[in-house]
Amino acid sequence: MLKFVHAADTHIDSALSGLSAHDNAVPDLMRTATRSAFSNLIDRTIAEKAAFLLLVGDVFDTAWKESNTGMFFVREMARLNVAKIQVVMLRGNHDAANEMTKSLPLTPNVHILSSEAPETVRFDLDGVRVAVHGQSFKHAETTQNLLSKYPAPLDGYLNIGMLHTGLEGNTPHGNYAPCSLDELKNKGYAYFALGHIHLHQIHCEAPWVVMPGNLQGRHVQELGPRGAMLVSYENGELQPPQRIFVDVLRWQMAEVDISTAKTRDDVVAQAGVVFRQLLDDADGRPLACRVTLTGKSAAHGALFGQEQLLRAELTAQAINVGGEEIWIEKVKVRSEPATDALVIAARGDALSELQALLGDAAKDPEFLASLESEFAVLLSKMPHDIYRQEVPALRAVRDGDFATLIREIAPSVLDRITLEA
Ligand SMILES: [Mn+2]
């Protein structure tokens, strides 16, 4: 049996973003995660006794700022060389050939595919002949179809294509080296090792057309487990590729339905249950979470305008549940008041009147102008670090958008009164 590993978008030395030091985040892990994931990939490749490793572009996030990044890569490649594992790599839009001005000598097991024309690397591995075809990006802005010039499959070989591509371009990742799935299928290769799009996807099973996804989630847009593909070739046939997870930290959405919560304490307790569940499902990895509170809740009114406090309480809860294993990226309050505006209007009591008053206030230019002048005095006295805080209500005040402020606050005010009545 022959095995190989297919990885892409390792973005070595790109830092994770979205967690800051003032929370209980470990800054070291944020900085070193992409490197650690890459080392895990090499460990796993050696442990699996793979014959070769394919790195399909964006191996590096940018040109090396210092030789340190390059030296790390040299060391990892040398480990594979000792284990007699071959490497075929190509350059993508993040590490295009003309951007990578610095270079260091590498062990002879590493083949970097040409950026001038498609190139084929051949191996004879325990009687299995393998041909790997591919081309590096010369410039970051490579928007022509590279695939069309790839060679025909070689007879008697296991043919593998490597391509860094935005496919047909319907992704937020840019339309690099575009091509269609039909073009890939019609090439006559047994396996297409793709790269560029960070989300894992198997596009086709016959032949295999596989996007491994990136190696390590770097922010809240890159959710869930991340890694590479392990592929086996047995009795003249490729077996279904398996995902291997080498990430060292995971991003997740922590959605907390607070419909049954009555107080902020209830909200924090319910968030704890969600944190516990996410942590149980994280394969022992630390987690970075975006917390979103949803549902019609009696606790909604107690959350509004309390973003800083709520965040502190949820962070404390995260520490209670997971120690240093779960961090909070952001808290989004998407819950709604328990009582509908229509229900309140139908009551025909003092509360309905207050609701109507608040509704009119948002449309009263004189009242809005008076708010503006009163807040102007307040804002001028506010310490700069507080002034800059990204709190929705404060942002509305800064922007002079008092109508929005009233519309947002009104349901919470009514909710608090309803609950206390
Ligand atoms: Mn890319």
C-alpha cells in the first residue's frame, strides 16, 4: 500500500486574529498556531509512513520578513528527508514565485514546481509509478487558466494533478487560476490535489477532486476542525481520502438560546452549558468562540447597554467551565424582548402609552436635537479609551444617530417595566 498526504494553505507564520490579550487568551498560541499545526502535519506524515507530501500553495502567508520562517520550514523538510519522504510543492497567490525573494537551501527531497510552465515530477515507489503534475503561481495576480496547459496523463502511472485555484470564482477567496469541475474531471488524472479555498470540500469522487481546506483556522470565519487529507493507494486503486486534523485551536459559534432565561445570571449559566458542550466536542483542542445570544427572552432588557459587563461575565464563565481552554472572541446580542410591541399596544394601559411616546420621540426633531446637545457635553468629558469602545449604543451617540438609539432602547425599557409590574 502506498500513502500520501495532501495539504494546502498552511499559511505558516500568519497570526490568528480576533482574540486580544485583555481577555484570558494566550498570545503565544495566537502567534504560533499555524507553525504548530504545520509541525503536527509533518509528525503525522512521518507516523503514517507516507511516501510523499503535497503542499498545494500558500505554504507561506507572505514573503519571509526574516529568515526565521524559512529556517523553520527547512527544519521540517529535513525531518521528512530523514524519513525518506518526498515533497512536491507549488506556490500560490500568497507566496507567488516573484514575491518570495529570499530563499534558503532545502534538502533534496523537496521539489518546488516551476512557475514558468507545468512540470511533472515522477516517482517509482515500491513498484508504483507516480506522476505529479502542477505549476506554481509566478505572480500573486494569476487569473488565467493554468490547467489548460497541464500535460495529458502518463500511461502506466498514477497521475496526480496539483492546482491552486479559485475554481469558478464563486467564493470570497478570489478568482485565481480559474477552471471548471468538468475541465478537472476530463483531464484524465486519478486525483486532483487542489488548494486555495480554505473550506474543505470533496468536489468529485471519480476522479477524486479534493480541496483539503486550510491547516489551521485563523479567525471566526474559519470555523471547525481543520487539517489535511491522507490518501491510500491499494491494489491499483485510490481509497476514499481521509481528513486528518492537525489544528491546535478551533473556532466555533456558541449560539445560546436564552428564551427561558429571566435574568442576566440565567443567561450566563445557560452560556456555560453551551461552552461545556462545545468543549466536549473539540477533540481536546482549545476553543475560540463567538457567542451569540438569541431568542425572545425576559432577560433581554437586562442585557441592553451592558455589553462590557456581559462580556466580562461570559469570559469568567468560560474560565469556570474550561480554564484556559475556551476563549471568547465576541459577544453578539441578537435576542429580542419577550413581549411583542403589538401585544403592548393592545393593552391600552400606561405601558401602551409609554410605548407610543417612545415611538413618537424617535421622530421628533426638536427632542432629538435636545438629546444631541445634552450628549455633546457628556461626550466631551468622556475619557478617550471609553469613547473609542465599540458598544452599539455608544456608537449611535457618537454618530449622532439618536433616532436609532431610541428605537433600540425602547423595547428594553418597556421590557424592564413589564417584568417589574
Ligand atoms: Mn490562496
